[in-house]
Amino acid sequence: MVRFKRKRGPVVSKKVTIDGINFASGLEAYMYKALKKAQIKARYEKRTFEVFPGFHFPEDTYERQANGKGSMINRGNKKILGIKYTPDFEGNNFIIECKGRPNDTFPIRWKMFKQYVNIHLHGYTLYKPQNQKECDETVNLILGKKSN
């Protein structure tokens, strides 16, 4: 019996275009179609939030490049960019983030975004479907809130 090892490495999502909108994954495209079918208005990747502000770091810091290449040199005394987050869909008091296979930075960014919502976007409900069944459930939950 021959056993095959699963190839390791990043999973690349399939890009999909519907109604002239370029979706980053099939799950996002599915969510779009489900929202459209239910006549729920939502905008796709229309707003970016700065969940952690940039700042100037005035001190010395000796390190290699972020990709681990190069030699250790002084990379200090620079502006450090803020951390931004762009949710997949935003509607009337709801935000949907379709996340089938989260990368290693997503959990911390998601927590930071939740804190941002807690401080700045009162009354928003967040949904994070991870498969098509949960996309359908998200639509039903939004419709249930609309009827109340």
C-alpha cells in the first residue's frame, strides 16, 4: 500500500467574479449570492478600519527584514504602519467575515476588530461563517433580526 503525504503550504483560495465583483474566495461568492437571493443589501469590501494606529518608533532596533532575509541592521527610527482590517460584507448594522481557512494573523486581527466595533460601531452584529451551511444560517439570522 502506497501512502501519500499531504502537501503542506499555504492554501490558495479560488478567485471568483460575479456581477463584476471580484471575490477573493468561493465562500465569499456564495455569501454574496445568498444575500442577493434573500434581498439583503450589503456592500462588499467597501470600508477599511484601522484597528491599531500607526506610530513613530524613535529607538534603535537591530533586526533582519520581516521575511528573515538580509543582515541584522538598525531598522529603527521609523514610522510603524497601523494594522487595518477590511470586512467582507457590511450591511445595515451587520458585518460578515467569511473565513473558510484563516491564516495565522487572522485571529489577532479579528480580536482587534471586535474591540474596534465595541468602541466605535455600537449596535453592529458580527457574523463569521466558515462554510456554506453557516452562510445560509447567517442569512436566516439577519432576516430574523429584520423581522423583530
